[in-house]
Amino acid sequence: MRSSKSALAAAALALAAVGCTTGPEDRPVDPDVKFPPKPKDCKIEVLRERPKRDYVEIAEIQRLVTTPNASPEMFRETACGLGADAVIVLRDFVTNQLEQKLIAVMAIKYRDEL
């Protein structure tokens, strides 16, 4: 079941934080749905489009970063902590002349892994 709540989460952009810790930029799709955390270095797939496998959206995670080589891989620890199997890249672009980069992903859990 793919939630329409992700559209609301995608509309809200937070402009802070450079780490990969859970923070105010992380928007759970359903705060009542939680999965057991995985080890910090767990394997997370980084997807550029929605998978064909059925999945549950866990949370949108986003950061405004100034690191030039920042990538969606930086969300691994946060996604593992949420119990995710993969992240779908929602946004990944330079936002201004200071070369700050906005990266946002949707952490997901495959239904067949539940």
C-alpha cells in the first residue's frame, strides 16, 4: 500500500541539519507504524525510481548539505535505524549559488520482508 501522505511530506522542506541522525527533517508517513531497527551499517538499496515490489513507505528523510560529494548514500544509518530495506530518491539537486544541496529520500520496507 503506497500512502498518499508522501505528497504532503514532500511539500514540506526543512532547511537545517547536516548529519544523518533522525531529526526534524524526517517525516514519518504514519507515526504509529514502526519497524525494528537494523544495525547502522545494514545494506540499503538506493533506488532512483519506485520499485515494482510491493512496499510500505516509512518516512521521508531530507537534508540540506554543503558537502560537495553528498549523495543519497548518506541516509544509510538513518534508514537502517528506521528498519528500512531501501530508499527511493525524491530530490537530489543544488539549491543555490553556495552550492548547498537538497537531498530527500523515502525510506521503504518491502512487504515480503515483513
